[in-house]
Amino acid sequence: MIITKPVMGWNSWNTFGENINEKVVMETADFIAESGLKECGYEYVIIDDCWSLRERNAAGEIVPDPEKFPHGMKYVADYVHSKGLKFGMYSCAGTLTCARYPGSYDHEFVDAKKFAEWGIDYLKYDYCYHPETTYGHVVYKRMGLALANCGRDIVFAACSWGAENTKAWIKETGAHTWRSTGDINDSFASIKHLAQDQLKVMEYNGNGCYNDMDMLVVGMRGEGNVALTGCTTEEYKTHFALWALMGSPLIIGCDLRKADEESMEILKNKMLIEINQDEAYRQPFICNNRRECREERKLDEPLYKHYQVDQPVVARFLANGDIAIGLFNFEDRKCSPFTNLDAFGLGECTGKSLELTNVWTGEVTRVKNGLIRQELEPHSCVVYRAKVVDAE
Ligand code: GLA
């Protein structure tokens, strides 16, 4: 197994877009190694689109842009490795990447071999400009095989945003992660939209191939390639809690060299990272009180349709028997999302209850009367690590 947990790291796209170069990558690697982020688990330093020349060379190889990467990719990979970190790259299953640089279509085995020679540990594989004459599952299978036979352990991070019902075939391709949402931007509207989209495909997440909700915008504060309105600290906390609890890779997208203290604290939240990286890696589930269901569920209908998606309660069973429980308020007014012990199978007859540790404050409380309910400010959340205890 190349990975057994969602990837943690940093990716250039959200902030730098086309303005990527070796200096940014190497300084970011320095920062991750020296700021404590590495100890938190952040490991992969990933270059996104726009790293190559616009044309392949006469031998049919992709060539790193000498202005952006004057020493070539092996040099950068060696540097990142010297910091005890891993190095990631980007290509695309189409003839061109999304920003119209050469894609790997019809060059999959040549490119995978080159990536292995350079010392790449991760490949994000996009889906723009794919020929109409083939299918997603075929081109992802081809790169899956190319990577699995390239002689190096390379994480295969598929990025087809759910197109062509990706969830149904992606595990067949050998992908380790799959982009289960569209592209993020630095606004709460985008965070809410991606989280609600993710509620529809949460049951596909789990060991073998992790749902990837896209890179984090925590700390961008409205600056950079996918900047929009920016978010408040409270909104970034909600964003990070959702991605951690829902089991997404945690890939930072801000310019770390300029990140503010509050954002760094969010990115380093130990309890949320532990939940995200839990070794059992069970799929998350939505567990608002069923009484909120508006109508009876038809057997073939997805469960999420019957829950309050503006105030979702999301949970995951953890390896040591604890439960991670997050209550989220996506609305623009104060709300009180709730669930109850029955949602976890802990009916009164069990004689059990839950002791809740708040992951942000460390405060410990107990569930009373079987109800877990919290009044929340707009766009905020509370997440608990819940321990099964005897009812009082
Ligand atoms: C697509 C991907 C993004 C990013 C860009 C690069 O939109 O979904 O994450 O990689 O391409 O062009």
C-alpha cells in the first residue's frame, strides 16, 4: 500500500496558479519542515498545472519550463526529499492540461517513467481536454497502470471532479484519491457548496481510495489564484473541520510563508488531524435527528436527501471506539443543529452515553437526555471527539 491515510501537504494552485517556480516550492518545503507543520503530518509538496513548456521536446517528453525550474525537476525533488518531505506533480488525462500545457494522453507510459526518474511521489491527474473518442475509466486505468509499473511508489491522485460517474469506476483504476467535488475558491459560499456536494458521495469514501474535496483555502484571506471574497477565521475553522471530519486529503493552498497565526493554528489542530488520519478510516455519515426527515425515504433514494443539509451533523466511527461528531451551521443566521444518541445506536436500553471533548477548546461535557444540540453562530461549527461512557 502506497498510502493508508488521506494525503496531507501543500499544493501550488490555489495561490500561485501559473506563477509557480522552484523558489516558491523550495521555500514552502523549508517552511513546512521548520514551522511544525511536518510534525503535524503535512508531508507532500505538490506542484500543480503550468510547470512545463507549451510543447513536448523532439523525443516526445514534457520539459519543465527552464525559467520557472532552471535546475529541472530532479533537483527540486531532491531538495524536497532532503527536508524529509515528499514531492508531487501534476498532469492531465487529456491532450492538454486545464491551463493548456501538454497533457499525458497517449504519452502515459513515457511520462510516468520520467516522473519516476525525477523522484516524484504523487501525481495529480486532471481531466481537461480528454478526447471524445475514449472514456474516463479507460484513460485513468491507463495512467494507473503506467504508474504501477514505473518502478517507483507514486500516489495516483485522480482529478475528474466526479465526471462520468467517477465514483463507480475510480477504484478499478488504481487511484489512491479521487476529486469528489468541483474546484474550490476562497469564499464561504464555495466551502458550503463543496461540503453539500460531498454529502451526496460520502458513502464512497474509505480505505482504498479517498474522496478528495479539493485543496484547502485556509489562510488565503482573499489573495491568490482562486481568491474571491476570502473568509473569516470562523469560516476557515468550519472549512478545516469539514474536510478533516469528512476524511478528505488535507492539502494546504495558501502562501504559507505569509500565513497568519490564526490560520496556522487551524491547520495544526491536533484533534482534527487525528480524526482525519484515524487508522480505521471508516466512511463518514450524516446523522441529524431522523425526525427532521421531511418524508419517508424510498429504498433506492440516497439518504442525504432526507436530512437538513444547511445544518448538517456529520460523524465518523474511530478506530479506538470513539466517535467524531461535527455540528455545522451553514446558514446566515444563528441555528441549533442537533442529533441524538439513537443516531449512533446508543438507545436508552444500552445504559450508555457519550462524553464529548470539544476539539477547538478542549472542554469536556456529557450528553444529557440523549440530545446533542448546540446553538451556533452563522457559518460556524462545533466538533467533538465522543467517548462511550456509562449513563449517569
Ligand atoms: C482543474 C483542477 C484544479 C487545478 C486546475 C489547473 O481545474 O480541478 O484543481 O488543478 O485544473 O489548471
